[in-house]
Amino acid sequence: MGIEHIPFVGQSVERVEDAALLSGRGRYIDDLGTKPGTLHAAILRSPHAHADILGIDAAAALALPGVAAVLTGRDLLDITAGLVPAVRAAVDARAIAVDRVRYVGEPVAIVLGTDRYIAEDGCDLIEVDYRQRPAVVDPLAALASDAPVLHDGVGANQVSDRSFRYGDPEAAFAGARHTLSVTVRYPRNTGSPMETYGVVAEYDPTDDSYDVLANFQGPFSIHAVVARALKVPGNRLRLRTPPDSGGSFGVKQGVAPYAVLIAAASRMVGRPVKWVEDRLEHLAASVSATNRVTTLTAAFDDDGRVEALDWDQIEDCGAYLRAPEPATLYRMHGNMTGAYAIRNVRMRNRVVLTNKTPTGLVRGFGGPQVYYPLERLMQRIAVTLGLDPFEVIRRNLIPADAFPYRTATGALYDSGNYQHALDVAARDGGLADLVRRRAEARAAGRLYGIGYTAAVEPSVSNMGYITTVLTAAERAKAGPKNGAQATATITLDPVGSVTVQVASVPQGQGHRTVLAQVVADVFGIALDQVRVTADLDTAKDAWSIASGNYSSRFAAAVAGVAHQAATRLRDKLAAVAAAQLNVRADDLVFAGGRISARANPDAFLPFARVAATAHWSPGLLPDLDGTPIRETAFWTPPQLTPPDEADGVNSSLCHGFIFDFCGVEVDPVTGKIGIDRYVTMHDCGRILHPGMVEGQVRGGFAQALGAAIYEELAYGEDGAFLSGTLADYLLPTATEMPDLTVLHVESPSPFTPLGAKGVGEGNCMSTPVCLANAVADALGLDAIDLPLSPAKLAGLAAGRDEPAPPAGLAAQAQPAAKPGDRTLRGEGSAAVAAPPETVWSMLLDPDVLASVIPGAHGVRRISETHFAADVTLGVGPVKGRYKADIRLSDLDAPRAATLAGTVTGALGNGGGTGRITLEPDGSGGTRIVYRYEAAVGGKVAAVGGRLLDGAARVIIGGFFSALARRAGGPASGPGWLRRLLARLGISA
């Protein structure tokens, strides 16, 4: 009886990664040592959304001990070039601004110091002279003929406009019984990984090469873009990744411009340079998902069967079109009909630029922006016809016997049975019970709704999908681009141990565990005999431009190619063992750490002995095609072809299926969403590790919950960034996570080596619209956009808009706040032991003002009522140096005056006015009464409304308390003021 190998694939074996990660032994980029003499970088960023740079004065920064250099965009012009976009347009996308900034957070200067603290201090000392330009942040407004133009060489903000037609949509709409449209403004959000960007770069002048260590996740097509931006051949750019990464969710492909910036800085100073991004930088200026304005129209019959779709999509890619964008717009091109059998499609895709952070890949990129309007439309069709949304979805699904199924827009769906998945979800998820619960809740007067979503999850992207942005003629001129490629190398050492190297950078997916499972099964050995290394070095490892960890390609492509490489090596080992056992190679079995004859299990050799043969006894090897020591496999699926002449494209190789439904209750007073039940059904093909699939589903749901309810990268109308900390960009925690019901059916893919499909991005696509459909059902809404914030829902539940902000001061006391600024209001009083005449003279004395203005470094008199000052102020985590301009007007000596001031600095800007009244108290003293209104923008405005309001009250209160002390007033104020300052984290 033979030795049986029980497969590891399909089991939830213990994760190999966890021993190090859970004990604090992970090796992230900031944990790795640097060479002696390495400088640390801090980046000075623009506080303005759109402005010309008139001058940069770095003298004070350069005079600071420990500052080695200050570099600007002009300093790097000769050694760098622009980052080449995927769409040909006259957009010079530099890693650092040269003469003009186009979004809040754009790098303006880089300070290199002996440590990060000194470099940050150096940033505070740089003076930048800006001339502001009008900004545009709304993609529809950006299309207007009179909109501010971001790039003069383009002449407009639209950089691409393509129309597509599949089937006969005109006839379908002309003959349709019904038509219906939805318009959706999908907002911006991001991935917010625990670890931010990091780059360590060194230039070698002896061979004009760069060594860059970065927590970059790929796609490694960006390697060519970075090399070109550094003006070196690809083999002169060595790009390495650390062993561990603290998450990415797509956003770490956006580290590429910083790789260029830090590498160029290293060349300029002749020393290695390290930069690790802080959280404020990451939120403001790393990578954002695209926001999109979509109008989707359907033609459908009386039963709700959709006959045609008309898509009008306007994609906002921010200030620059950085490769691989507009990938987010075109990644789903083959999937525009979702899970439905719709044969007629019309589409218009426009790409516009606005004064916001450039966009990139964020988990599920393109999927949420497509499925939100599509699944909102399906629910609206059901409501319009008085039908059950579940039945409308089911009637439109692709038939189970139609697979492989070619969509109207060109995708080839590999396998599935969507109707079966719906039936299992409804049965095992308790849909009938949920419908009953809704009826009971509504009978009791509660706001309860049910939402549904069906979605196809694409994985393993076709590199050629992005070329759909070009016309067929343009594609022919540029040459075909298509396919996907994955690579793995299997190595046997002299004692028979197995090492696996893949060109996929893990971001928490469990590469080391799953690859060990796959390879151990091929060789019939124990898991601990396999060691997986997944940190990548382009100078020595096998890779291609398609390498990287994106588009849910790990299980389907990377694990599959590891299986192929191991199988090829196993076949060579079988030939070696067959020669020694005198049996045929195909009669051998790899199991239990042995290579045995199938018919005679007693005839065997230890795996380790055979695996080591090529090292110890190469003369005993039979005639083989390659020595059985190392095997590298590259895998390219033939199904991924270039876009055809009619613009049809199979934009991804594999297509999983998701069906979600949920029941939610909305509190009519607070607007809070209570998720009563959430059921998510997945068909991700063959499941390799059930536990990690469960983790991917729950992790994707958590991010989707944030996108649906909490998260939005918000901008004011002038481009001011309003979500600069985690106090305003809210992330869901374990407290907000409901208990999910996760269900599975399996339809193995015939196109992948292991039958696996992607699963990690699915809920990011399905959950936001599922929750929105439930809320729309609960509140009886025809339209609703994300995020589903409590304030928004409370207003909608009450049948009114959100409440207006509190009334401000009289018109003469209000500053001219720009759209997007935070407006702060307050009033107070202080007692001064001096008559009004004395206090009045103090207000006009620059020496007195210098002593009482918080953080002032001196006050200069420009005229009798006009003063200038340098001040340093800190609010929570943000501290900076500012130029202050102070004026007194509407003088009524010695009774009243209007005090107006503005501050500008690298961290933001502000302005305000206040009316000061001096009232005699009847005993020789003065009661100062003040009322103020201020507007604050830039990075400081992003700190958080509640914190900033408190800071304003304390700082302004501190001014008058200090004035009272200077005049000999009561001493009771300073103690409580200091304590309150400390509690609020405010320093001066």
C-alpha cells in the first residue's frame, strides 16, 4: 500500500508569516538599516491648490546646523524628466513642482538633514512666494470653456474623450417599453494602509546607476517610467522591496514619483537618502481613488429585463495623469454589463484634470465606480415597475449554460452559475426571514430596508486594457499590448530543501503560506521543507513589467505559475529517480517525503536525496532539458488578447461572482445605520486557503464599510484639502464591523493552473452599493450618493436638507472666507486693571503686541495701525511658522476698534476679523469684550474641526489674557489657560 499525501491546498493551515508579524519581528522598510552617512529627507508641500511659484528663499534653512541641502524642482531639471502618462498629452508630470503647483500637498522643496527632525525644522524656515491662481475641483466644472486650465500645453482640462458602441443600442432604446436614468457622483477615498510610503535611494556615479529600496507593490511597468524619469536605462535602476509591507490596497503603486525624487536627491548630494512619509502627507498627497460622475441609462421591458445600457462617465484623475491611469476607468471595460446578459451598450468616457491629488489604484479600482450606478439602476428599475429587486436581478443574470460567456464589450467570463449562487445565498443567508423582519420593523414605524447587489469580480488584468483609451488606429501605430505575466523560481539546495521566489510583493495576502502549500503538494513533502521569499530585487530576480501584486492576481496567476515551475522541476526529478529505481518516470509517486514506484511502494528514494543529486553527483544525471537545480517559469494566458478593431477587450482573465444582500435600520434622529444582517456570497473558483479567503472577504468588507459610510477625501471649492487627519477622514474600527455571513460556491476557472480566481477586491465593489440600496429602500429615496454619513441620513430621514451652520457675526465683522476654508466663530471678555486709554495705547504699541501675540518672534510697525509679525503656532499634530499681517480699523478711540489679521505659511493660511470694545468697569479698570470670526485653510484646516475650534478659542483668549496681564490685570487666567492648551495639544 502506497504512502498517501494529504493535500495542503484547500486547508486552512497555520500562516507562516504570523510568527514574525505577531511578535514584532516584521521587517518593514523603516526597520531596515541604512548606510553610514545617509541623509534624511523632509518635503515642503504646497498649501495652495493652484499657484505660481515666484520665488523660494532657503537661506535660513541652509543656515540651520545639520541641514545638508535644500533642493527645488529647478535644481532637478537637468537630471530628471517627467513621468510619462498613459495618454499622450502635453502634461509635464514632475516628481516635484518647478514653477507652478496644481494641488494642495504637491512637493515644492526637499530638505536633506542629518536626521528627520532637522529636515522638518528646515522646511519650516523656507519662504515660498506664491501667486495664487483660480482652482477647479469639480470634474463637470473642469469641462467648462471658462474653467481655469491646469496645463497650458493641453489648452483644456479634458485629456481624453472616447465613445464606444456594442450591439445596436440605438434600436434597443428606440423600441424600449421603458427607460430610466441614474446619475451618481462617486466620491474620492483611499486605502489608508498602516504603513505609509518609504524610499531609501543611493546613486552610484561610477556607472550612473540607482539603487532604490521602496515599499512599492507594482505593477512593475512603472519601473520603466521611473527609469525614464531618472534618465537612465532600465538596467541602471535597481528597484528592491522590503520583506514585509504594512498593507497597501493598491495605493503603494503611487510611491513611484517619490522614488524619482529621493533618487535624484541622492545624486545631487552624493549620499544615500531616506524618506518615510508621515500620515498627514499620506492623506493629502499620496494616492486617491478617482471620483467619477456617471449618468447611466437603461432600456428595459415590463418584466425588468434590461435590453441596453448607455454609460456617460467623467473621470477625475486629479492634477496630473500618472501612469497607469486612466487604468481605473478602463480596467472594467469588458465588465460594463456586470453579471447581466445585456447585448447592447453605448459608452462615452471622458478623462479630466482638476486641482486635486493625482489618482491611482485603490483596492477594487474601477469596480466600485461601475457597480454603484449599475446596481442602483437595477434597484430603481424594480421600484419603478413594482417588482422585487431580487427577481429583477435574477431575470437579468447570464444563463448558467452560457459559460464561457463573451460580454458585449469583450470580456470572456470563464465559469460560473450565478442563479445557483443566488439560491444558496437566499437559503443559507435567511433572505425570507430578513423580508419578514423588514415587514415587522415597518409595521412598528421603524426605518428598515433591504439592499441587494450582484457583481462580477475581475482578476488578473490584461495589460492591454489600458490601450482601449486609444483608437484602433492609434493602437496599431503604437504596437499591440496585451496579456498578463507571472513568474516563479523554484530552487533545490544541496540538502534537498526547496526555495520559492516570486515576483509578487506581498501586502498581507499570505504569499509565504499559500505558495508553500502549492509547492509542497507538488513535491509531496512537508510544509517546513519549503521556504518562500517574496521581496523583489530587479537586479537579480526574474520579473516582467506585469510583475507586482495587484488586480487580485496572486492566487490565480502567481500561485499558478509557482505550481507550473514546481511541476517542471518535479518531472526532471522523476527522470532522475526513474533512472536509479529502474522504473518509468510516469510510474512514480511523490508523497510522504519519498519518490516511490506506484506499483511497488517499497521501491523508493528519499526526496531530499534525489533533489540533491544535481549538486553532489551531476555525472549521474540522465539526459535532461536543463539541470534539476532551479526552474523559472513565466506564465502568460492566451485568453488575454489586445483590444480588437471594434474596441472589444477581455480586460481580465478570471471572473468571480458576488451576491450580497443586507438588512439595515436607520435611526431617524441620529441618522446612524444599524446593519441588522449582511450576507455575502462568493464564487472565487477553487479556494486554496479557506481561512485567508475569509480574511480577504472580511477585510474587503471593512474597507467598503468605510467607503460607504465614513470615508471621503473632501476638498473645498478652491481646492483646499479638508480631510487631512484621521479625525476628519474617518476609518471603521472593529466596533463598527457587523458579524458577516460569508458563503461560498466554487466554479473552478478553466483558464488558470489551479482553477483559482481573485477574491480580495470583491466586497469593495459590492458592499457600498448594497448598503446604499438598503438605505434607499428604508428611506424611500430615488437617489443617494456616498458617503452615507449620519448627518446626511438624519436630514433625509426628516425630509429636509442638512441643517445650516450657525449664524455668524454682523456683516462688518465677517472675513472673506474662500470656499473650503474652515470658519471659526467665538466671543469672550477679559478684565484689565487699567483704564481704557492705557489699554488703547497698548494695542498700538508693537513691543506690547510682540509680548502678547501667541508665538510671536517680533512685531514690526508698518504704519500707525498696520503691523507685521513672524509667529510659530501649533495645533494638535501640526506646527508651523507663519507670516502675520495685522491691521486696526474703524477706530473709536479709546472705546472700540476692528482688529483684522491674516497669516500665511507652508502649512496653511488664515484670516479673520474681530470687534474689540473697551468698557470702563467703574473702578478704574477696563472690561474688554471681543467677538471674532476667522477662516483657516490649507493643512491646518485639515487638522479637524473640533480641535481647530478649540485652538482658536484658546489662542485668541490667550491674546487677551496676556494683554490683561501686561496691563496689570488679574492673574487667574494663565493657569487654566496653560492647562487647557496642554489638553488640546496646542503649543506656542
